[in-house]
Amino acid sequence: TKKQGTGLGLATALSIIRRHGGELGVESIVGVGTTFCAFLPACERELTATARRAPSLRFGTGRLLLMDDDASITQITAAMLKSLEYVCDVASNGEQALAMYRRQLNVNRPYDAVILDLSVIGGMGGEECFLHLKQMDPEVRAIMSSGYDHEGMAKQCLDLGFSAYLTKPYRVAELSQVLKTVLGGAK
């Protein structure tokens, strides 16, 4: 319903609900409205809250480029990357990401990896940006990030040559694991 929206809110909600073993129902009547219902499984036993032990997330240092048009996502992700001891530059669209990558490549200091948002409102998105990056630097390590969570999306990205796929919203542990996999021992 938003003129400049991408519809990712519903895709993200569905992703979260499915991760908890639930489903999302919809009822819609033209001219009246639409109702979404989240169905989550009931717990049959009493649960007690226990504090989680902090996972070991540290991996080391590296230089990353993060491209996302949502300022709140870039802020949160940049903070996660900083907590993992990565240095991160931020771009808000594909054009800006290409310019930043080119600048670093020209001084022989390419980014160790790039994280690209699939959909960018009013600008170049992650897939198109990746294709340009690959022409610029065939060794680029790129991670696709998207709120769309279906099996075919991750496979499609990997088939295009992306190193990994991250479904939003992701946690610092997931981000850390993907970076460990993508970067391996290379810095």
C-alpha cells in the first residue's frame, strides 16, 4: 500500500513465523480490507527461562562493503560487523557500492567481501550490482541479503556466483558464520 514500499515487511514476517514452526493466514475482501493471522504452535509443557551463554563469535578483522537502502538495517548490521571486529563501509545503492569498490580496487586494496541487498528502491539492487562487480573483479566475494525467504532464492543466488545468501532478519551469529564460510582463512 505504500507508494515507495517493496513489500518486504510481509515477507520478513512470514520468514520469522515459519522459523518458529508457524504459518501465516490471510483473508481479504475487496473494498473492505485484509486481515493477516499468525498461527504459531502451542507449547505443551511449561518452560523456564534460562540465560543463554554468549556464543563465541570472534573471527578476526577484515574489510567489508555493506550495501542496503534501509538506514536502520545498515546501522544494525554495521554494529554487528564492528562487534565481530570487521571494518565496514556502507553504500545505500548499487551505483554507490560500485564506485566505492572501484576506488578500493584502484589502490590495490579490494574489499574482503561485500554484502548486497537484493532490492533497492529507486536504485541498482544487489543482483545487478554483483554482475558489475564480477566484471570489475572476478575474485569478488559477495553475499546476497534479502527478506525474501524461499528455497529457490538462495539457490538462484548461489547459481549466479554469490558466495552465500543471508535471509533478513539475521542475527550476529548467523552473520558471523556466513563470513567465516565466505572468507575462510583469507584476509
